[in-house]
Amino acid sequence: MLMRIRCSRLAISAAFIALLAACSTTTNQVPVSPTLPEVAAPVEEGPLVVLPLSALPETPVRALAGKYVSVAWAELPGWASDDLKNVWSIFLRNCRGLVRPASGNLAGPARAAPRAWQPVCAAAADLGKASQAENPATVRAFLQTWLQPWRIQGADGKPAANTVTGYYEPTVKGSRTRGGVYQWPLYTVPADLLTIDLGKVYPELAGKRVRGKLEGNKVVPFDSRAVFDARVNKPPAIVWVNDPVDNFFLQVQGSGRVQLTEGPDAGQTLRVAYADHNGHPYVSIGKWLADQGELPLAQTSMQGIREWAKRHPNRVNEMLSANPALVFFKEEIITDPEKGPKGAEGIALTAQRSIAVDTTYAPLGSVAYLATTQPASAQPLNRLVFAQDTGTAIKGAARADFYWGSGDEAGAMAGKMKQSGQMWLLWPKAAGAPSAR
């Protein structure tokens, strides 16, 4: 009897895995944040308050895929010359996410262990009250006193080297209402979109989620982009954008800023932040254009795609429908133009200091050191960074997506970036090797 029950569960699990294959997102650009946060996002205003260890319950350890070797600070390329000006405020903000109690929920990305970071963040909160806290020399001394560098190793036992790409927050023009050139919507989450945490049903599928919808009493994959566009009962649009390619690339990046140029809100800028997605795999429209013989693959840059769309306005929908993935958004008020959108940690990203990572190697919230090169260049880009975001294509040891900031200049840098790089985790000395919850 027990065997029959077990086999039945495996059969059901296999069906869910098949749905997972149909619904999972496998993009090479989208930094997709988890749909349901593990706990409430940290409040970023006011002094940093660090809970005592007694208020941070111990939760089960999440196994990491990485191998780590402790090294001296001198082994970090360019560490002594990294300008740490303005890093302290980012470090304190990152601590707000680090010291949140862990819930033990395995559906979200692995987080840096809160108890490991509690003493460090408590010391940082104390130092933050001192007048010299923003001094780069003080920051460097604090980091070297409290943290230990750990080099991420590859499966071959050698220092891991992997691809470092870039992403950014686009700025587009839009309107609250549809009309004129404003014909391309950014939608809120559909009411019939289901997100299923498989681990809550079957422990062997912990950490797996699928997206779908109900048809009768069956869960089926959610609508592809083309099917969704043909729906009658669409959700409300937050804004209507004036350019289909701008609309598309904003979805690829996962968030963006919209300058309202029409209606009573004209002159205002709002943020549309990632809220969910339809679960379909990302398909490159650049590759589609190349496969169709429309453009050489080398010319399928963002600008090349824009130019093709201008020459073939009647085929734009055909091109966009080649990618079945669709992102849904929520509106956010921009309180500080210098802060980026919130990453998977619930912390606002910082231009050229935040990265998206594979959390099975670099737990979310980790302080890290990245050694790579400037986009399309051999010029070194070595700096302290914060693992504050995730991306479904960001997989493997030392793999990173570098956040460049907002606007066209950031987009130009992100679009050119495909470099090789190495990564070190900077971990609390007293905690030993990196660990996750």
C-alpha cells in the first residue's frame, strides 16, 4: 500500500513538473523577483534597527552549490583602489534585508543567514551614528575588520569564472489613458493568474513554483503573449506607452520609469515595478529576426531591432509574439530618483553597486567583490557589490548581472556588457564559510 501511494505521488509530481516545464521562465535578461516575498519588505527609512540574536530564530540551513576558499584581502584585484565613497549608506540599507528573521520558506531564493550577519550589522548601526562613518578609509577598515573574503570555486576546484552581463531601468514615455500614439499597455496582474508553490504540496518539490490558470477543475499553463493579446477580459493597464519596442524592452528588464506626457498627470514620472509574469519561457526576438533572415545576428541589438520595427510597422506584433513571455506590473511612487527599483531582496537597487546572482552560490543579501571588465572593453571593473537581485538566466558560480542604473546611458552600457568575471563573497569572520537560509 505504501508503495502504491508513493508511486501515485510521483506520478502527480511528474505532471506538475511537466507543467513547470511549460510555465517556467528561462530568460537571458529578465531579473525576475519572487512573486511572494518571504517576509514583508524592509522599511528603508529611519535609523537601522538590528534585532538581538534572541529575536532571530534558527531555521534550517539551505544547502549551497558553491565551494568556497578563504583568501587574504590582498588577493582581491583592485581592492585597495575601489572608491568606497557612498558605499556606507548602501551597506546600512542592505543590512535591513540581512537581519530580517528568516521564515524557513524554501520557495523563495536562498538568503544570507540573518544570525551570521546580526553582529556585523549591529556594529554597523553603531558606527553609522559616528560622524566619520562615510569616510572611505573608515568603511574599508570596518569591512576588513568584520568580514572575510571567500573565493567562489568552480566544480574543477579552480577559481570560478563566468559571464557578467548588465541590466538597467528603462525610461519610456506614456499616458494614463489610451489614445493617439499611446497604444501599448503595461498591465497589472490578471485576476486568473495562479502561482502555485509546489513545495507546500510535495516536499520533494520545495522551491518550485508554477504559474497557470484554472480551466474547469484543471490547472493549465497561463496564456502566452499572443493568446493574452487576443483576450477580451484583460486586467487594467497602469499606463499606455508610445512605442511597442520600448514597451517590450521594459518588460525584458522587469521594471522601468514612465514619463507621463499626456493628461492631468503630465510632467510626472512613475515607476512600474515587476509584479508577476505569465510563466512562459523568454524567446529572443533578435534571434527570431535572424532566423527569419530579416537581420544578421550581429545586428540584432536594441537599436537594430528598433530600426527594423520602424521599417516594418505592420510586422511588429508578429515579431513581439515570437516571445511568449509577458510581464505584469505594479505602480510605485519614486521618492528618491537616485534609488533604483526594488530587487528580489526588497531593497532598492543602487547603480553600479547592485548585482543579480544565482542564490545557490551567492545567497541573497551577500556582500561580494566582483572582478570583471567594462562593457566591450579590457578596462578593469573591480568593485564591492551587493547581491540584491535574481534573474532566471543568472545561473552558475560567479555568474552576475550588473545593474547600471536608469535611462539611456545606463541602457547603452548594459546592452554592451558580456564580460568574463570572478566573484568573492565577503562574509562575517565569526560565521565561518558562507551559509544560507
